[in-house]
Amino acid sequence: MNSRGVAGVLVASLLLSILASAYVLYQANGVPGYCKNAERKMLGDFLSGIKELAAKQRDVIGSGTPSGVTLETQYAYPSIPFFLSPSYASASYSTYDITVTIANIASDELQIPSSVILRGKALAATFNPVFSTPVSTFLELGIITTDGAYIDGSIVGSGEIILPFFDGMPSMQLYPASAGGRGVVIKPLDPTKNITITISGSKIPERAWKEYGKSTGYAVNYDRNNRTAKIEIPPNSYVLRSGISSFISGSAANPPNYLKPLTPTIQKSPGVVVVQAIDQYFNPARGDIELRFVQGSRDYTIQVPTSAGLTQVTLSDSYTVTGHELSVLIDVRSGTSVFVSKIQRAEGGIYEIAFAVTK
């Protein structure tokens, strides 16, 4: 081989070596950098999915209608011609138990204790990229945070306190396990003190709770040893709404815990008496609602709505309907008649409301 041929082989070998080194260098550094850029978009899509889930959770609780949800478990990496890159980043989902205590409250609509305890589940989700650090996200009572940053949502807004819970393990459908109510108007029992909302079992990190407090203006105290967050709410009137969106179809319905009058408790005859059975989350609940005459004039008649119109019933002892509401028309012909509507409470004991109808 002449010198010119040897030189050509050397040049080709050198070029091949340079190309090989460039390939290895890009595979080792360029591909991860390119994929990290893609992972930032994937993380944005992942967080958008959590926001959409939070919106669906509130819609299901508000409407009482099931809804499909999308929980993406894989996010595809873009292909890079001639280079090796991973196929997918993954995401995983789980639920965990939380307990919420609302204290220093009273209501003119219901006989509620000064401290109400509600239980349910929140959602934890983790985005697992190949080249970046995994990101844990929490959807707790409508609040969305990552490991250390507040993202979106609030327990309090526009004169409402909203406490949405999950039930079951994450799937692609949400069902209304406790939903469809209008809530209850609450006020501070002691108007000189704040209403407090204490969340036990919270997985939202302390740093994210601090960011939530700064963003919303509410004082938040976090006990890291007990994983408990306490939120101070100014002493005003609020509509307290709650409920459960369940990932489980046909989950057991909550029994009634309160009776809510939908008509005045003192009326002129003829009076329409409507009372609704609601559960501990203040949503309609199916149960046995009893109406009983207790004192006063016995000169009255009672009619109930049926498919054929109003039908008179005899209240020799009591009248009971099984459902969400009891609705009757009471006609008192002389004096005043007093009736009591009652249910057997889920938490034990009897809950009752008195109605008076006067000629």
C-alpha cells in the first residue's frame, strides 16, 4: 500500500474514532439532557392530571353523578434517531387515611356539636422519571402540593369551607359515596375565636403547608411528629360542604345522622312540612324518617304526596317513610298541633325536630 492509501486509512480511522467518541459522549450526556427537557413537560402533564382529578372529585360530590377519570401511569419519551433512550416514565397512585376536626362551630340549621369529626382518604401520587428526581404529589382535601411546594386548591373560598374525601384505591371511575347536598351554614360558637380545622394523618410536608398559608393568608401550624396540620379560619359564617368520591362502585351508603328542615318549623295551617335526612358529611342519606304527634290540638289531618296526588294518612301512632325526605301537608282546624320528626342516628341515639302548625 502506498503512502497515499495509508494516509486515507488513517484519516478514515481518525474520523471513525471521532464519530464514535461523539456518539458515546452524546449518548452519555446529550440523551439525558434531551430527556430531562422532555421530563419537565411530562411532569407538567402529570400535575395537570392531578388538577383534573381534583375538579372531578368536587364535581362528583356536588352533583351526585359518577364520572370517569384519567390516571396516567406511563409518559412516553420522544425517540432520538440512532440513539438509545428509555420508553416511558411511570406514575403510581395510592390513597391514605386522614381525619378532619372542625372546632368552635355552631349552626342555626342543625343541632351539631361544637367539634365535628369527619374521616376519609386523600390521594398520593408519584411521578417517576428515568433521569430526574421522582416527584411526590398529594391531593388532600382539594389541596394539591408536591414534596415541598404548594400548587393549587384551598379548603376555604368564597364563604365556603369545602372538605372533599376519597374512598377506595385509585381506579378510572369515581362514584358518589356521599354527595349531592347543599351543606350547612356554620358560625363560630365563640365569636371571639377562630374556627379551627385540624387534619390528622396529613402527608403534605411542612414546607408545603407553610407555602399554602402564605398563599391563602390563613395561619397554619404543622406538628411534624404527629403529622397534623391546624388551620385557623377567621370567625365568620360559612357554608360547610363535605362528601366522598369513591373509586369503588356500590360502596356502602352512609346512614343518616341529622335531620334538616327544608320548611319553617312554625307555620300557619295548612302547613307543608318537609324534612331531609342527611349523613355526617351533610349530604342526603336514606333512612327511616318518623313523624309523630306529641301535643296540642288533635283536630288535624295529614296528607302525603303520591303518584295519584295527595293521600290522607292516619297518624294513630306515627307515620314513617323510608327515603331521603319526609314531606306532608298538615291541616289544623283549631288550636296548635305539635309534631316531632326523628331518625335513629348513625352515631347513636335519636335526632329529632319539632314542628308546630297553628290554625
